Amino acid sequence: MSSAPVIFAAVPTLFGPGGELDLDANRALHKFVAGWVDGLFVAGTTGEFPALEDAERLSLLELALAEAGSDRVIAHIGAPDARHAGRLAQAAVALGATRIAAITPYYLPARPDELIAHYRAIRDAASGPEFYAYIFPERTGLPVSPTLFARVAEAAGLAGAKISGSAAGELAGYVAAAPGLRFFSGHDANPAATMRAGGAGVISGRSSAYPEVYAALQHQPRAKGAQEALDRIVALGASVGRLKHALRLRGFGSGAARMTVDPPGPETSAAIAALVADAQIMYTS
């Protein structure tokens, strides 16, 4: 296994001031971020996928594929029901996607056999692409133990999973339960720690706003200084609103969101501006 973490950016979805999808801004963001990190994770949690129409999710995917290429894009096609997710999976494949991911069912609870059937149905709908589960119990209300994940992975032919929230603390357990699969952590505060737990890398919201820092983490001898910079970024807290503010400062989008996202206050805004400036100066030379 490589000692350098794989970095996929969980890109936010950029909207105009009225909440309309801004295709030009998203295209520019995808091109910029893809120039720094290993790939893009499109229409996930950071991308506010519950607030997107299917056509919008597919438009974002099409932009990402055009800017990064099919081998560097993971299309999130997750939905509460397998029929919907399967339909999105088929549409994503038709656009050229070769990697897909689906969050676990949410809103209503799912028994282990129902969870297995959910992923099996998506796989039946789209048999070709590399397929990842997305486990985030705080957002879905559905915990998935490493043992249960291994059963799901075998039944649906999964390539691995993105593990977020409290489940990320069990990353080593997932690696042990399903050896040979690729696991990405949604906890992006310390990619080196993810590697030590056996993960392949991170799928990171913060890397969309500070991609230079994450790129530097992959290369010695800059990794130590980059981790110190990342520690300062992490200290501001995780928030889609803060990421969008950072991106707006960088010239990407209006900062608007469709979902309930608190914008940063004056003190945090100033801190974000300083971090953006540091990233641009320190890691572009």
C-alpha cells in the first residue's frame, strides 16, 4: 500500500444568489480542485445532495467527468430507496461514470437483510462500475457495524466504502472485517492517521477549499508543515457554510446554499480569509 494518502475532494455544489445551480461556477471549481488532488466526489453530503434534483446531480457529474476524467470521479447516487438510487446509477454510467457510491438508506430504519437487499438492488441496476457504500450514521440514523458491512460488500460486490462521522473511529475494524477492499475516511483532519488505520485515504470536504494543503500532505518534506496548517483549518470546525465562504473568497460561487447552512461570523470569516491566503502563498511555490 502506498504511504501517501489518496485525496478525493467532496466538492460543494455552488449556487447563484437565488439558489439556482451555477454550472459555470461548478465547472471552474471542478477544474481547479482536480488540478490539485486525486479526484472528485460529486453530489455527496458536502454537495447538499438532498436538495438537488436528479437532473442537477447528473449535470454536476457530467461537468466533473469532463474536467477530471472517469477514473478520477466518484458519483454519489445514493437515495433513501434502492429504486431511485438504481435509476441514478444507470444514468451515471450512461454519462461515463466508472465509480459510484451510495449512502445507506435513511429516514426509515433498515434491518440487516433490508440493507443487503438495498445494495444488491443498486448493483443489479448497474453491474459495471466500481461501487462504494457510504456510511454516515449521524446523517442517516443507520449504524452499520464492520461485520454487517462485510456481509453487504460480499452480497453487492462492493469495492469498499466511505466511512464518516462516528463510524470513522472504527476504520481499522472495517479494514479487518473486509480485507482487500478500499476504505476512505470522511474524517479528513489527519490523512496520515487514516493510512495508519489501513485506509486508502480521505474523501474530504475541506480539500475542496484548501486543496493545496492536502496536496502538500502527500509529499515529503512538506507534509509536516501542511499538517500544521490543516490543524488550524480543522480548528475552525466543519461546516458547509465555511467551505463555501472560503470558496467565495477564492472566486468560486456566491456562497449561497439551498440547505440550512449557517454562514460564518465576522471573526471566523477573518480567520478563513487568513487561511485561504496562507494556502495560496505557502503551497503554490
